[in-house]
Amino acid sequence: MLALNFGFPCLLQVVWAISNIAGESPKYRDLVLEEGVLLPLISLLGPPLPTMSMLLTTTWTLSNLVRGKPHVQFKQVGEIS
């Protein structure tokens, strides 16, 4: 994520934007997942512990990545290591 170089405010806006894109439709959700955002998003949850705003925004983004019909295919989210 390029936003890591620009600090927390920019990173928070990037996570927010990813959530808006993924929440728009299953097609966009799948495209976002194909770009490999899942592990970087999960890493934002800590350690170290994130701020409350980052925690809420990242959680909201993760929920947008797994909602909708047709459902997310397991191969898109199941291989988290």
C-alpha cells in the first residue's frame, strides 16, 4: 500500500476508499480482492493496536469484502496465512 509512506491520515482515507469501492457491487468487491488487499488490511489490525478510527474503518472494509450476492468464493479469502 503506497499510502503507508504518507502517514496515518492518508492510510485511513485509502482504507475508506477501498471499502467504498468494494461495497459498490460484487463485481468491484471481487476486483478489489483479486488485487490482494485482504492481508494488508488484516495487518492494520495490529500489533501495534490501531486507533479506534482505523479499527472501525478497517473492520467496515473487511465486512464489505465478504458481503453481497453472489457470495465471495472461498478461494478469494480462505488462504490467509
